[in-house]
Amino acid sequence: MVRNNSIDICRLFFAYGVVAIHNTLFVELGENWGYVGTYLFTRFSVPFFFIVSGYFFFKKCNKFNIKNN
């Protein structure tokens, strides 16, 4: 399987978002920025990893799938 650099860059970006969810990183910037940073910016991180993991899991499953004729 060929490595996709775009997905790797997104993984790095969203891994930072997962850390920020469990941290008070954005709260120190102020009330409004804390809300935007924690609840809007970083909430795409977990679904991203879920979707990407499922994509690669099923892609690998299809590789070993034997079709019946």
C-alpha cells in the first residue's frame, strides 16, 4: 500500500487536536477563544481518526477478500 502524505499531515494536525481536547490549552486564551478552540476546532479530531481507521481497515479487508463466482 502506498503511503499518503496528505493523510499523514492531517493526522499530525488532528493528533494535536486530540491533545487539546484533554487539555486547557485554549481556555487560557480567553472565554471566547477557549470555546472556539475546544468545542469547534478540536471536535473534528476524534471523528477524523475513526473514519480514517475504518477506511484503512476495510481497504485491507477487501485486499484479502475472495469473491465467489
